[in-house]
Amino acid sequence: MTARPAARRSAPARADGPAAVAALQAALAAENSAVYGYGVAGAHLAGSKRAAAVRNWVAHQNARDALTAMLAARGAQPVAAAAAYELPFAVHNSAAAVALATVLEDRVSAAYLGLVGLSDPALRALGARAVATAALRAAAWRGSTLAFPGLDVPTPKRPGAPTAGRATTASPSPPGSPAPSHSG
């Protein structure tokens, strides 16, 4: 009997490589902005709406932490949260806070679509679950659903502003906005 050389073990190749990291980073950026945005929205809500905002805030923190760990496990440096984010409109009352929560969830849905398009089944499933979860939260805030959550992201409107119709195109800002109010 002859001894066989030990099989070379290398780190398994990760499906989607840079595309997976980019999609995870986009989802993390959306979660970071949602955490910030819910902090603003929650300050203007009371009762059951405030309780819902707190639950969503914690859910976004948990998702942020999970995405951070996933990126670190892939050897990537997770995108850091900004110190502050520019909101799509001023939030000074409950109606604006509810509108902001809706925008945040719509944009989180859009960001997670990047994971759904990958070949890695685990990342696809993660993305699909996250899109569905964010879409359900947005529907709860909005009082209705969108035909294609994440794809049919309405342009943010100033709460209480008259609407001539429903906008269905995404705003030019990247998914996960509100945008950081400064770089760094």
C-alpha cells in the first residue's frame, strides 16, 4: 500500500464573487439608512405606530448586523454607516413620519433585489425573504401594496402634498437612500 498525498484543500470558491459583495454592500447601505430613518420617524410617532417603528428599527439593526457579518466572512470591509442622512423630505409630524417609513421600506426592498439576481441559492433566498418582509412593512405603513415591490418604488412625495397621479419610477438616488448628508 502506498501513501497517497493529502488532497489539497482550498477555500471554496464563492458563487458570484464581487457581484455578491456589491449586492450585500447595497443591502447594508439600505439597512444603515433605514436604521437612521426610523430613528427620525419614531420621534414623531405615538402609540401603536411608534411601537411598529421601534420593531422595524430593531429589525433593521439586526439585518444590518447580519449583513455586516456576512461581508466580513467574505473578507470584505462592510460599508460604514454615515453619521447622518439627508431625508427625502422634512419630517415634523406623524404623517411625514409614516411617509418616511414607507419610503425606507420601499428602498430596502429595492436594495435587496440585487441579492435575488445572484446565482448563490442562499443569497437569493435571503434577498427574496428580505424583499417580501420590507414590502409587507411598507404595505402596513402605506395601507396598500405595490404590484412589484422593489421595482415599483414610488418617488417620495412631501406628505400632504396633492398628487396628480401615482409615480412609479425610482428616484435617481441609489437604493437605500436617504442619502448620507456628508461623505465620510
